[in-house]
Amino acid sequence: MSNESHQHSVPLNSPVDPSVARVLRVLGPIARSLKCEYFLAGATARDLILVNVHGLRPGRATRDIDFGIAVRAGRNLNF
């Protein structure tokens, strides 16, 4: 088993919700400056895949954006 992470992207056939795009535009540069990998998770990620990969409409709207970050043990982050 490998701990190596592979970045994946979804071709966007439909526009991303502007509020999601704003959060990711802010999060991306911060994560890169801290050398932290991050990923979009939860219902927002599900909806992007449903719409842009499968062409399906999500069943219900979500108002939150879940994401995760990877931080090395012992690393001191100053926010």
C-alpha cells in the first residue's frame, strides 16, 4: 500500500457555485504556501462529481464546504 497521493481533477461541464470557487481560490494559495496538500470532500465534492461526471442533478442543496488537509507530524503551523 502506498501513502503517495495522486491529484485528480474533474472536467467542469457546469459552472462551480461561486461561493465554492471563492473558498477554493483562497484555500489553494494558503495550502501551497504552507506546503499542505488538501482535498474537497463531503456533499460539495459529491455534487461536483454527480453533475460534471455523471450528468445528474444533486438531490438536495448543501451550504457547507468540507475539505481536508494533510499535515506532517511534528510540523509547526502558524495561522
